[in-house]
Amino acid sequence: MKSIVIGEAQLRAPSRRNFLATTATLSAGTIALLAGNSALAQGMAGNMAADVGILNVALGLEHEAINAYQLGAGSGLLQKPVLDIAVSFQSHHKAHRDALIATIQKLGGKPVEEKKLDEYAKALNAESLKSQSDVLDLAARLELGATNAYIGVIPAFKDTALAKVAARLAADETMHWTILTNVLGRPLPTGALSFGA
């Protein structure tokens, strides 16, 4: 499947892929915190400063995803029920953001700040979005890049709990991509093992 990228939006998939390639270095304690298990995290050691840096990269990407959906929702180009779907997907990214912020703070770090919407609009070339299909196409491409990145990092984890977190994130992204592709009227992959190749 060929991926077409608009403007600077192409930077998102490689950035996320690079981030995910480094998540294998997250300490077990940080992953336990991210998964909501503070009791387990207390007994684990690790390089928390490095973990905060990696988590802040992920947080920056979640800020971008939230704002990409905000741009789509605020564009006036999305009709119901498509608008409702975009808002729902945005809420998933907000949940990822909130978990990252909580984990960074528990580690004693300072969460990276969200940029202004105008900055995200420029980076994602929002002015090129002229129709509902344009908005959905951008979202689908971002979600597919995220899906493949999360799947790509799963084998790097020796700890099955880490692999499970990455798999759950990949599942969210795959669901988003599948629904967006369907709304766009595009065919779904016909072969098995279509993602992460």
C-alpha cells in the first residue's frame, strides 16, 4: 500500500517510528507507571531521567495528534457522523496524553508543553485541506504511520508487559485507520498480515 504525505506531515511517521524504536530503553518501572501500576513500579529500578525524555517525545506526538483532530473538527469540512468519529479518536489521543503526563510527573519530570494550534496547522499543512476527504486522508495517513511504528517496536521488548502496551497502542491506531479508510470508501487490505510489514 502506497502512502502519500502532504507537506510537512511526512515528518510525523518517522518521528513516531524513531520514538518507538527507543521505547525499548524505558525502564520497567516507567512502563509499570504508564500502565497504571504504581505499586509494581516502586520495586523497580531504572534510568528515570532518560525515561522522562523518551516519554516527553511521545507526549509531543500526542499533542500533535490531538491538534490534528482539532484542526479537522474545527475546519467545518467534517459532517456528522464523521465529526463525531474524529472527536472520539481525539479523545483516545487525549487519554494517551493524560497517561503520559501523569507518568512523567510521577517520575519527577516536567511534561513538554503543547504548542499553539497555529503551529500544528503549519506543520500539518492544514491550509491544503479543502474537503472532508482531505481531512480524513491526512488522519488516515497519520494513523497508519503510527500503527506500523507501534507494531515495529513490539519485537524489541523482552518484557511481555512492554510488548502488551505497544500492542494496545497499535490496536487503537489500527482501529482508527480502519474506520477512516472505510469512511473514505477505500478498500481494506485483502491479504493477511497487512500491517507492520
